[in-house]
Amino acid sequence: MDKKAKATPQELQVWIEARRRHLLSDAHVQMAREMGLNPRKLGKIDNHRQEPWKMPLPDFIEDLYFKRFGRERPEVVMSIEERAKRAEKKRAERKAARRARRAQATTEPPGE
């Protein structure tokens, strides 16, 4: 039997939900994550078209990102799902390397 693919971690799942709820692109989500914004608080920042003095949320995130990092967008944009897959792959590689080291340590004779 094959193992089922693991679900997206909870800390990334809240960003997926925020991306859907506030109609953000992957680049906007990545910028917000790099700045340390809380995905649960984005609703307070978002303009609900009732507050004409507020910037739309994607523009606000871009403005904050430019002020902090001095560039318009991140150099490499990755989606949340892609980031989760890379993290899982890296975790699996570390686990396999750890197993290999342990197997090698148990096959070596003591004293060497």
C-alpha cells in the first residue's frame, strides 16, 4: 500500500485560506509572509470598499514590501503548495540520510 500524501501543514493552510479569502496572488502571499504579517489579521487591513481612504490589500502589501526591502517583488515567487512540497522533500532526504548514517554506524565494528 502506498502512503497517502501528507496534508499541507497547518501554518501554511492558514495562508492558503487567506489567499482564497482576500483574492491574493502567490507573490502577495509570499511578500506578506516575508514581512511577518499575520494571515488571520489581513481582514482588518483589507479594504471592504466601504473605506475609500484605504488602499486595496494587494497594493498595501506591495507598498509595505517596497518600503522594507526596496524592491517591487520577491526575486523568486513560490506558491504555498510548492513550498510545502519542497519542505516535505527536504525532510524526507534528511530522514533518509539519518537512516543511512545509523545503518553505517551499526555495521562498523567497534573500536574503529
